[in-house]
Amino acid sequence: MSTATETNRPLIQIDDEIREMTDEEYAAYLEMQASAPPPLGQADE
Amino acid sequence: MTYPVFASGDVLNASDMNAVGLWLVKTQTIGSGVSSVTVTGAFSAEYDNYKITVSGGSASTSTNLALQLGSKTSGYRTGLLYHSWANTSLAVGSTTGSSMVYAGNALTNGLYANIDVNSPFLSTNTFVSGQWNSPNDAGVSQMQTNDTTSYTAFTLLISGATITGGTIRVYGYRN
């Protein structure tokens, strides 16, 4: 797998390629985070 | 021979092989510290229906695994009927979801998904069912794309966390 890190943006994986998000992908990611429903209980045992 | 039990040296007849119901389409190893994983070339005309499993690995924080098909980022009909382990029944749903939110679990002690995808490549509505199984609650998750788009890829999204390691496997149900 190849990796690339240029900024502190989250990494995404497409098949075996790992790279940082593009501007468009990062904007979509932030929008998704903002609109995400309240998380259900997930505390580890 | 008596299918599906084979003995060493048996001839694999076409009738036996054509009776095999589940075929491995693709295996994808998850990298380190990623917030989403896209698997391309998962769906094709070869099969109408598929199973996706995720196992192994870990999440930086326990959260949900969400599923998107192709480039579709809105308009999902999605719902989860679940219960706490102490038996309280609950439900959540949306007709305008950005993904199948509760397609699986990304926990600090392991990743989990067991998803059935019905007709993703066909030009019909795609129907998806999955399971939610967290330390606090569990349930059955459903999704419809509410469109007739033909999809070949899917993405697993991790909300507010990253995942490392683990394996995604895609199987096709023989037509």
C-alpha cells in the first residue's frame, strides 16, 4: 500500500491507495460529520 | 460423491461446482489510520446479490461503520431497529440519509460488519440489510438507495474516528 501525508486532513483509502482528502472530499467529510446522527452507545466493555 | 462433502481426489463436476452458492469476489486489507475505505470493482453483472464482511482491525474510538454506494451521498432511506442488551427496544430512521449510517461497528477492540446487498449492479432499487452489534446495544439495519443507479463500488465511512487493519471481504451469491 502507498501512503501520502501532506496536511493534517484525514486519510482515505481507495483499494490499496491511501492518501489525504482533497478539498472537495474534506468539505464533504466535514458536512457529513456535522449532519451525523447522535451516536448510539458504544462504550467498550 | 455427496455434495457438498468432497473427498481427496474427487473429480469436481460442473454440476457440483455450479451448485456452489457463494464466491469470493474481492478481499481488501484496511490500511492504517484511515477514515474511509472505498472498494472498487465490487459489483458487476456476474452476480445479482452480494455479501460484505468486515473483521479484525480496530478503531481509534468506538463508533459506527457507515456504507455508501458509488458516489451517492444523499437520498438514502435508512433505518435501524435495535435493542439494548437490557432489552429496551429503540429505533432510528431517515428518508434523506447521507449513508446507511449503522451498517456495522468500528470498535476499539475490533471491526464488525455483515452486510447483504441486493441488486447493486442492476438498474433497479438497491436493497441493503446489515447488523448492528455494539457493546451496549444491537439490532438490524436496513437501507434502500431509492434510485435505479447501477453501482460497482462501495465506501465504508468511519464517523469521527479512524480504523487500522482488518479485512473487507466481498462475496457474490451465484445467480
